[in-house]
Amino acid sequence: MTKKIHTFLHGVASDGSEISRSERNEYERTMARNATALVDTVKGNDVVILHDPQSTGLVSALHAHGTHVIWRSHVGLDQPNDIARAAWDMLRPYLDEAEAYVFSRRNYVWEGLDDSRVHIIPPSIDAFTAKNRDLTNDEVAHILSVARVFEDGKATADIDGSARPVHVERKVHMSGSPIPPEVPIVVQVSRWDRLKDPLGVLDGFVRHIAPKTDGYLVLAGPAATSVRDDPEQPEVLAELETRRTGLPPAIRDRVRIAQLPMEDEGENAIVVNALQRHATVVVQKSLAEGFGLTVAEAMWKARPVVASRVGGIEDQIESGRSGILIEPDDLERFGSEVAALLEDRARAEHLGTEAKARVTREFLTPRHLIKQGRLVLSLIE
Ligand code: UDP
């Protein structure tokens, strides 16, 4: 149900069907249960920030409890369609009592909401978390060895030097053998979701990148076993595995599907961090995207990024300057841009430097917190 809401808000009816009365009843029952648990932990006059569409069903109970409710969403589409409007119509009544609606982009604001409560605050990334903190080249290599992304596995890695040291010991589940540390790699990190188009990335790599370069492709995402709330992800993963298995051996050997361990959040995050830092080129070939945190994360790490001109990605990358934007259905262009960056390292480095500067200016936590802090103050005052 919540997955359906998510894809509807992106303007896509994933299985072509509508949200039924019984699904809606189930949603309301689940939200009522969750709200009961939640009101025990908050007091009247607290400010609660509810994140994303799935949480709309909590607004009313929290409001009745005397809390100030801010609801925020970074999901949306550039041009609304009837599918998205149907989801808005369904969810809007739940939002009546929220005091503020925060959208990450003006284009995502739903029709029919009280405009005086609407605020635009783009998301941000935290430079000091395991996902984004600085790592030396040695630390990157060590983490990727422990995780068995690289050959020559080391047993464990302890990464200190910040408030929260991270211990790495679990292995990435890789289709195919570990990759040699010295080969250039193209990386996409995403949930196994059709809207992230991992199959398109694979096809683009096979047709337009592998024949022209010596690069490898790593598609990374959560371990299938860890995904309990999304029936689509195991399907997409299975399709990818089948597609990979059917490739001619010489190309198959350069494609990896990497399922990252999810048991420990810090460990998962630092493996993502190391993969992004090690990437020669990062791609995000989404068909739809809310903001696209993976893009900001890669840009922060001074990586050259080739990504689709959709949603919040367009707010982040100034094409040709701090990365490259492509049309999401143009596989050939996608391939040629990535291949060109694999060959022209000076240009790749230049794009990466500009990317880092852009994220530093626009998408780090302080800017976000100041805006959010002002909003919170305005409500409690
Ligand atoms: N992510 C992660 N581990 C994974 C796959 C993704 O930590 O195995 C993170 C990724 O680094 C990013 C977030 O999940 O921080 C995904 O956010 P994004 O806005 O890119 O896409 P969403 O999943 O919200 O559509």
C-alpha cells in the first residue's frame, strides 16, 4: 500500500490498479496503531516532523494530542498527471490539521493545499556521518577488502577518527568474483526499484560502455533478505541476476550486482561511502526521483556524476559544470557520456571538484537546519 502511494505520487501506477477501499482501511488501521504508540513518546507542544507520504495518516492523532505537526515530502513529479492527482485526493484529507507542509521543490506542491502553510526546503546531507565522512584512500581500500568487493579479503576494519567509530566485518553479496582494485568502476547505489532503472543502467553499460572502455559496472543496493516492506525489490533483483547471467562471459565478468549488508546501519553506510569514493564515475539513471540523495552524496565526494534530468537531480547538477544530465530514456547518450568520462580523467576530476563545491554551498546540513529551525520557531511562537 505505501509502495503504491509512493509510485502514484511519482505519477506511475506500478501494477496498473487503483488504491482499493480495503487497502485504505488497512492503511488507516495500521496508522491508528502506530499513532497510539507514538503519542506515548511526545508531549503537547512538541513539534513533530512527519516524513514522506506514508506518514500522512498520523497527522490527526498527533494534532489531537496537542503537538505541532510539520509534514514534509520530497516525492513528486515535474508535471502532475491523473495518477498523482488521485493519490493527492486520497491523502489530502489526512493533512488538514498539519500546521506546515514542507516540500523539497516548488513543482512538488500538491494542488488544493493551503498555500500559506507551504514551505520549500531542499533536503541535505550530513558531512559527518558514516555515509559521508572523509575517508583516506587506504581506508577505502581496507573497507572494500573486508567487504569482499575487492580481492584479497581482510578480516575486519575499524574506522576511527570521528565521534562514532565504525566496525566493518560483514561481506557484500556479489554476483561474480570480487573486482580488482585497480579497474575503473561505474557505480549506481539504489534500492532495487524500477524507477531507479538498474536494468537500463545494465543495458547501457553492455551496449555503449563496455565495448568502448575497460570499465566495470557495480550496481549496489540493499541485501534482498533485508527488504521486508517492498515486494518489488526481490523481483527487480532477480531480473537483474538473470540478465547478467545471460551476458557473454567477457562482459558478464565486468558486471557486479552487489547486495550490501544491512544489519548494522553504520557498517552499511561506510561501505556505501567507500564504494562511492572508489567509483570512477557515479551514475543515477532514475526514471523518476524525489531529490536523489545518492547524487548529493557522490557530488560531495567529488565524483563525476552522470544522472537523469528528473526531479531533484536537476536542482543539484548544473549539466556540463558540476556533473552531466541526460534524458532518462536516452541510453546511447547515457553510455557515451559515461564512456567519455572514463577516458578523460582530467574532465572527470574537474566535474567532481565543481560538484563538491556545489553541494558544499547548497546541500549540507547547516543550511537545511537553519531553514527548518526558523519554521519550528514560527510554529511554537
Ligand atoms: N542507500 C543505502 N544503502 C543501500 C542503498 C541505498 O544506504 O544499499 C541509501 C543511499 O546512500 C541514499 C538513500 O539510501 O542515502 C537513498 O536516497 P535517494 O534519495 O537516493 O533515493 P530513495 O531511496 O529515497 O528513492
